[in-house]
Amino acid sequence: MEIIDKVKDGLPSDAMISEVCFEGSDIVLYTKNKKMFKSNGDFIKKLVKKLKKRIELRPDASIRKDIENAKEIIEEKVPEEAGIEEITFQPGFGKVIIEAHKPGLVIGKGGSTLEELKKETVWKPQVKIAPAISSDVVDTVRKVLYQESEWRKDFLNDIGERIHSKEVEEVDWARITGLGGCREVGRSSFVLQTPDSRIMIDCGIKPGNKHEYPYLQVPEGDISSLDAVVVSHPHLDHIGFVPYLYEYGYEGPLYLTAATRDLMVLLCLDYLDVAKREGNEVPYSSKSVEKAVKHSIALDYGQVSDITPDVGLTLQNAGHILGSALAHFHIGEGDHNLVYSGDLNFGESKLFDKASTDFQRVETLITESTYGENDAIQPSRDDAEKHLLEYVNKTIDRGGKVIIPSFAVGRAQEIMCILDEEARNNGLDAPVYLEGMMWDATAIHTTYPEDLNDKIQHQIFHKDHNPLTSDIFHRVASNEEREEVINSPDPAIVLSTSGMLTGGPVMEYLKEFAPDENNMLIFVGYQAEGTMGRRIQKGWDEIPVQREGKRKVVELNLEVGTVDGLSGHSDRNQIINFINALDSKPNKILTVHGDENSCIQMARTLHNIFNRETIPPKNLETIRLK
């Protein structure tokens, strides 16, 4: 291929390159010259500058230390206090992954220790932080990736050959079709098309009494014709149907952040378990979740990557939940730039920085409109946190128990940070029990501290305090432990799924705590129409429950409160501020991910403010971008 020929032409005579291959859009060279590998190969910088491609030099198998010897060297050179948890070798890639609780000690001052490990072992070392809480999901994902390293090497090379199969030419047209998530919340899915590319953006489900899926039966949704799938974040309404693609024939790459990949596994497997328990349709198997992991290509924030011959991709922080991303598509050689927001939060939170605005050019913006109606203004985050703590403290002071129904990913960890801060600053004197998936989701959060905001990172790396592993938090892992919490006479706080009281362990606590007026139920998230949470908000004073296999009614004597302002979504003012903060104002704005009124009113408001073309598209509508 032409790009490979250019790389070979730029090699010094003593490079001793045994293999040149692709890893997606990146180019990897394997050298038999030990001295050149140890010195990093200065010619690589020249090639990168000339070809404007990411190029990496790795050791050929013939010059590496054997695995046992290399492991001994690592264990000898790295200080014991680094807390090495795992050393995993990937022979197919010439890399060794070192997981440690204090990765800075593996890296050393100015990278000195890491450089020494590279020279002594003649492997390419890569350092990762070991999760503060062990996670079966993270372990499983890494095991799949490591076990499939030889297969993935061929897969990534095939992707690279497809990406570099032709020179980028001027793109005559680009268009996008909504397969879900237009004038509705749920089943978000879009297909971006150019003359050489067909890219699916998100593929979610619409949970409810009758699950709804994207319109894959139309020509634009043809699975066999997709070149790539890009996912913004791991909530089920954006990612819940991705494994279906692999169940029915898609064999291409899945682009996302590493945290999104891991949370996708957690949430999709839970979705299958719940569907089976409730006797609902199961649209795909757990094997397809694993297949999605095998085909995944995890990108860091800010990393530019070509994903087809005429489309590049950069993911930026969306501020919504762990791993959430704004997807910036570079179409052609600067012909058009599309930013897809997924779900975004342009306000500070306990865990994340607000959504990035680091885009040099944006011709088209697709923005969520969850709170797009004219009166959809959320309280400030400070006011919301004060409101929550007032409820919690007065309940604890009177000897009661607090139930907080919450989503397992995102909202639960925000609440945890608020409670940890209150415990450290003001002596909150009550244990906090985590139910359902919350412990597993929190464990994944501890795996990716680099995705959290600077304040949290400072606490973790410099103050040796992770708010998500505070002593006030306790896992409830069995029915016996749940009974102990319920029967204890002491005040306590219970964080549990489901967030809308549609089932899950929270119902066990509610039926036991409901009769006591000293207890309190606090809603911290949106309660959809028709859910038990919404009915209680409207004033229901009794609820049906199951006791010993019989349906009974329980009186709600406990206090009920609602705290607004803790959402991971931007309200209308924040969306306006987000667009205002963009250096390049889009010419075209599509408003999606909201009910019909929200999308229409948001589009009208943005048109009046920015004097740009605004469209609230319907599902199955195709919009020409260029």
C-alpha cells in the first residue's frame, strides 16, 4: 500500500524492520535492532511529522527477553510500594501491561523507571492503575482482550488496510439519517454516510413495557454495509442494542472510550438478565457482548483516529458520565466537521469536568434536547447538593433511614461523592449501603481515575483519598446482608437501583421502611410517567408489594422528597452556553434526544439566538450535511 511504501522509504538502512502493520489507523514497526528500539528510533519522529500518522516502534520477538526473565526484571526494578497487582504480556503486540496501585512509582521520575524497564526487558511497557475496588467486569474484559491479542492483531491490520485503501479526495456529499432518538428519548441511533463510508453512531434501546429498538430494517440500517460503529457513552438508550449488530453479522470495529466499553459489558449483561427474569424478549446473547469487546477500539479523549478512508474521529469529554464522549467527525480533508453530543453536561459536577468545547471547526452540531422546553431550567448544582444534604441530615437526626433510588452508573457515584464530602467536612454519622449494580459500577469508576475531574484526581493521587472508596460505603451482596440493614435500629442511607422504582432491590427496602414516618424516600433523578416513582411523586400514599408470594398494600408513611439539579444532562441554558463557548459556531444544528416539544422548542430557541439553520428531525428523516 502507498502509505506503507512511504514508511519503508523513510527507514534508515540499519532499522532491521521485520514487520510493518496497521493497528487501526496507526502504523506499527517491529525492529530486530535492539539498540534502535532502546533509543526510541529518532527516525520515527521524522516519519510522523512527514506522514502525519501515529507511528510506533516495537521490539521483534527475536530480541525480547523471555517472559519469565522479563517479569523478574520488572519485579526487581519497581519499588514494592508501587503495589503491582498484575503483569500481563501480549506477545502479539510486543507489549507488557503493568497494573499497579501507584503507577507513578512504576513510571519513575521523568519516566526513568519505565525507560529502564524498556531497555532491560526489551518489551514495550505500558502502565495502568489497578482498580481500587476489584471488578469482575474489568477482569473479564481485559482477559478477553489479552487472550484474543493474536486475533486482534490481524483484525486491526485489516481495519488499517481498509482505512488506507485510497487517498482522501474531496467529499462531494455527506448525510445523516435518524434511526432512533429523534423527537423521543431512547433508542438513539444515527447513520452517517459519505461516498466511501457508512458509520453508525450509537445503537440504543428504549426501555419500557414494550422495548423499542432502532429502525434497522430500512436501507440505511443495513448491518452488512456498515464500516464502523461509534458509541458516545454506555447508557442503554445509546448502547443497549450494539451487541445485536454482532449477533446478526456485523464484523467491523466499535469505537468508544475504554470506560464506556467496560460499562457497556456491565449494563448489557444486566439488561439480558433482567429480560430473562421477566420473561421478555432477549434480542442477543452474552456471546455477542463478548464479540463487541473483541471488536472494540478504545480511544483516549483528544486522540485523532481515521476510521474510514474519508472520515476521522476524535472523542472529547462530554461531562455526562464516566467515559462519555462528544464525537467529532472530520469528513474528508476539512470538507465538513460534524459534532454529535450524545448526552452532554456543560456544568461542573462532583466527578467530571464540564463538556469540552475544544473543536476548531464545527459545521454541523447534533445536540441532545432532554431539557429543551422553554421552562426546563434546572436548579444550580450547589443548591441541589444543599437540598439533598438537608433531607439526609434531618432524617438521620431523627433516627430514620434514607432510601435514595438511583441509576447505577453516574448518578449513584455523584451522590457518593456528595455524601463522602459531608462525612469528611461535617461528620455525617451514618453508614451508606450500596445495592444492585452500584458496587460493580463504582469499581469500574475506580479503574479510570484519569477520566475524573482534576479535583478528584488530586485527592486520589496526592491525598491518598478516593471518595468512592470511603469507609462510610458498604456493599450489600446477599439477602442476609440486606436483612441486617433492614432490621438494624440504627440510622442508615441506602443507595439502590432501580432509579424509578420499577423493580430491583430498592423495592425490598421501600416496603419495609415505608410505614415509619421517621424514614425518608429521596428522588434524585427523573421519574418517567407510569413508573412507581412518578406515582409516589404525584401523591400515592400506599403501594402494592409482594409479601410471601401474595400481593399486599403498604401504607407510605415515610417522608417523600425530590431533589432536582443533579442530572447529568444540560438544561436549555447550558446547551446555549455550550454553543456560545464553541470557537466555531455551527451552520446547522439538529436537536434530538428529547420529546417532541423539547426538540422543537430547543430548535426554535437556537435559531432565534444564533440565526442558524436548526432542525428537529423525525426518525427515518435524512438530512444532507454537505
